[in-house]
Amino acid sequence: MTIGPDIKEAIVEVGTRFVIERDSGDITGEYLNFKSNAQVTKPFIREFFLEAEFCYDTAKLANKEGLYNVYVSNGYIREDPLKDISPFLDAINVDVKAFNDNFYKNICIANLDPVLRTCELIKELNIHLELTYLVIPNHNDSIDEVKDFCKWVVDKLGNRTPVHFSRFHPDYKMTNVQSYKTLELT
């Protein structure tokens, strides 16, 4: 596989060791330096399926060496690339930003349904799935919205699907939103 000219740096975390390849060209087994004692690979790319071919090749090589492949995603994944890489993925954590389409349209400039469908497909493909829901005050934190989200998880993904609720931290384009105090979230 050859990485296109728009990708100037690819970073893959192999256990506690970072391997950085600039203008990497062809990916080989040496690229990942499997000599370390790592057990897990996790790509650090904006959204791993933006570089699906790179991730596929990396996951395949890591799997061949007996490493686990764990990805974090926003859930905006096309079905075919997910199906292609699924034999080499051990787990995916999907960040569900909210459980209402207005939030996705206005804040994420996206839609919720493709994210939900991706989560369902991950379960169908028997990849371990965990969800993270970032609780943002006055944006996605109503009791009804969180209850609806939890009901969807149980109904569509099963009651054994791990869900992590994370406390919002003001950053980037949402610096004007206050964070919850820890006790308010519990």
C-alpha cells in the first residue's frame, strides 16, 4: 500500500511506544516495529477511517503478529470499509456526541443516524463495542435524552454493552460552555 501525498505523518501507538513515520510510502512489518512487548495497537489519526487503507494494512500486520487492534471513532464509518477491516479489529469505542439529530446537525454538522447504524453494524460483526457519551451542559444532558440513549443501547446493542459517560471540558469552539462539577454528574 502507498500512502497518498496528503498524509504527511502517521502515528500508531504500539503499547507504550510511539512509532512515527513521516511520508511513509509503503507499509511493511518493520514499520510497526513489532519487536516491542506491546499487546495493543491503536492508531492516532484524526478519524481512522479517513485513512482506511492505511488502517486496514496496519491492523492486518498487527493481527498477524498477535497484537490486539483497538480503535476509537466518531462512528461516521462507511459500511464496506468497516466490514473489510472487521476480521482484524478487536474493539471499537464510538463517541456518541448526543442522542438528538439537531445537536448533530447544528454542532457536529453531521447526522446521528449513520453513527447509530455504525454501532449496530459493529455489534453485528461481533467486534467488541464500547460507547462514550460526552455530557455537555444544556446541549445533550436532558434526562429524557439520556434515557432515550440508554434505551436505544439496551434495545439495539444489548444490555452488556459498556457505556462511559464523560464530563465535558470547555475547549476548542465550545469554550463558552461551563463544565459540570463532578458531583452534579453522579
